[in-house]
Amino acid sequence: MTAPSTVDFARIRSEHPIAEVVAASGVDLQPRGHGWVGCCPFHDDSSPSMTVDAIPDRFHCFGCGATGDVVDFVGRMHGLGVRDAVAFLDTGGVPTAAPAARPRLRLVRDHDRPPVTPDRAFEINALAWNHLGSPTAGWFASKFLWHARGIDLTALRAETGVELAGYASHDWTSLTDRLRADGVSDDELLALDLSQRARTGSLIDTLRGRLIFPITEPDGRIRGFIGRDTTGNPPAPKYRNPTRTPVHDKGDVLYRATHHRLAADGHVVVVEGVLDALALTAAAAEEGLTDRIAAVTASGVTVSSAQAEQVLALSDNPPRIALDGDQAGRDGTDRWLTALSLDRDRPTLVTTLPEGTDPAEWLTATDQPHRLRPFVAAPELPGPTAIAWRHEQSWGVAETRPADGPVTSLPGRDIVRLTLERASDPVHDTVNAVVRLSSRLGPGLRQALLMEATSEMTRRGWNPNGTFATALERGLQTQPSGIPPPERTLTRPPGPDLL
């Protein structure tokens, strides 16, 4: 169907209710107030930040700012101009000789569908991976990752014996048809977010033209699939995460390419994207360090309590945060530090990437041997603290790093900054945070943390006449309980009138 020369937007909005179109695109909508809310498909969104129909016929995301009517939504979702978006709506996005007499799509709530048990969900996901991760699909994914991103899966595949990436073709119903033939019902396809309903009423594949990465359990069962765009079309969401299903909730899941057991001196590295996690894991296999590094991602920069607990359960050693070298990565690093170090009293290291670079890009761009060195070597510490730390760690990897490469450090100043941002009593709360963290560190890192904390509190005006240093010393003498609250609470750096 060709869009008319003059677009009747009132007709388009009337015939294609925006909530129905958004739901058909794969967004899990929940009723809220006068409209609906769901996770925005235009950015990594783990908690619903997009409203639909709260203002009639409009959508708006409070996270990334995407906004508009049903035509704007379809255009942004599929990279279409206005007229093509109108044509897409009027044909359901699927070529058809008779777009008229289409059944109306309604929003389907969980209680409208028969329940799918977890065992059945895992079984269906395994059937889906037989198709998405077939030898042909795996070969295509491996070639794409190598030529487009410089990620070589050869060593990792040889070590694990399984495909770690697959591919969903651009066909509209390839997976849907295959799973129907395997006895999967339409309700099951919809419940597991493997298919979605078009405006024609027919089912189409949810993931099309994307690399596919299975989200697996340690026993190999598949909870869902992450799709990564291969077109490079800016309006298309880079990643398409599964909606909530009987076995998947993004807020409870970490992606990890493999589930090998870490050695006693192994470390968890938290990264931002699936390709970063896969690139680090592949590089570890190439360098024989598979049991020394576990790269995980929450598929975005947000972090939930469950995800923080999973990171800490993987190793007793301080986890390392290595998010992208941009503002979003820095904001995400703050959230991980808060969740791991402030909320759970666990020391954490931060690996800072060069500006505008992510781990996968840096690993591809560097021609240095031992590319993983910056992600596994000891943090850079000044003077005697560095010497002490070298005695505490047993990586056996040189501490040197390529110029302008990633830098790993103990984020003492950031711990102070984040503590002050939420402190009711800045000195008391910072002392307790530093004392609790220092109790889990060896002498080298412990001394570095105390020095950085004192320096940062001095810089911010909270250590006049050694006030903070004295309180910190007193807290260290009474650890692990910290120090009792002072008689008065300060909410700003003390001036002469408070000394």
C-alpha cells in the first residue's frame, strides 16, 4: 500500500491505537494511571520509563526523551520516514495483498494467556536456539563478529564446544514457523517473547536481522535471547532484550558468555554491553586465562540488588568495574560502586577506559601482547602502597600497561563523593564507609584507601585541623562496628563558627 499524498493523521491515530502498536512491537505494557508504562525500546531500560497513552495518542520516555505519536514510534522503531511509517502501519509491516478487514489487536495481559511453566519455557527456548544457533547461524555470527568487531571466538568455541552467538535472519516468520512445526503454540510464542502479533493478526518473529546471544543458566538452560542490531541503522535499538517471561526478568539476570568456575585468584569484571563481555571472555580463552576472569553485564548501565548479589557470589576477590569511557559509563560506574561498596561493604576496583572507548573496541584496537593485562593486573597505586599490593596479588602479570590504555584503580575518592551525596552526617558516615571497606583489604590497598579518603575529605573541606583524620583513626581502632555518632550532626563543611 502506498501512503496518500496527504497523510490523514487523525485517521492513522484512530485506526492504529498507539498502545496496541507499542505492545505489538514487543514492549511489555503494564496499566498505570490513565495509560500504560513499559521499558523504552530506544535505550537500555531495565525499569519502565516510557508512558503510552497517558496523554492520548502519545508516547514519551523520561529516560532518553523519545516522544511522539504512533507514526513517530513506528518511524523511530524501524528507521522509516513519515510516509513509509504510515504504509507500515496500514499493512501491519508485512507485505499483504489485502490489508483491509484486519482483526483488531488488543493488549494481552498475563492473565489472558494460559500460563507457561518454567520447565516448558526452558524447553521452548532450547528449541529456538536449535534454529537461532544452528551451525549456519553460528558461522554467520562468528564471521560478523570477527570482521565487524574484531572478536575471534575460535579459541573459546574450541574450549567450550558450543556456539556462543547465533543469528536471526531478516525473514518475517522464520523462527515462528520453525517452532510451530515443533509443536509450540502461539500463546507460548507470545509468552516467551519469541513472536509478536502484527496488525494483520498474524505472528511474526520478534528478533529479525540481529545477532543472537543466549542468556544461560550455569547448567546451560536458556532464559532468553538478546538481539544485537547488525544494520547500523541509528533509529533501530542497538540491543533488544527479552521482555519479562516465566524464566526471565532483566532486573534479575546477568549475561555471562560461559559459566566456568573461577580460580581462587580470579576476578569478576563488570562491563556494559554483551559484546564487551564476549570479547573479554574470548580474549581470556586465547591467553589461557579463562579461569581467571569472569566478564558479566547487566545489559546496560543500571544495576539491581539481585545483580549486585550475583556479582559478589562469583568470587571473594574485589570485582572490577570496566564500563564504557563516556558519561553513561561513568554514571553506571557510580551505580555499581553504590550497590557493591556502599550498600554491601565490598571493596571494588574500577578500570577506566580511554574516552569514547569500550572494552571490546580497545581489545580490538590494541596490538600489544597480553591484551587482557589492563583488566587483570594490579591497580596503579602510588609509592609504598603499590609495593605492598604487589605482594598481596598473585596474578604473575606485569603491572605495566600500554600508553593511553585502561587504568585500574581503587576508587577511594569516588567512594567519598558517593557517600557524601547521601550522607546524613558527612564525617561520621564517611568514616564508617571507609572503615568497613578497609577491613576487607590487605595492607597495600587498605593504606591507599585511607590516604585517598583523607585527601578527598580535606579537599572538600571536611578535615579542618585533622578532624576527619582523627575520627577515621578512632573508627579503625573500634572496627568493624565503626564509631558512634557524634553529639551534633554537620551537614556542610565546618567553617570557623563550627570549629
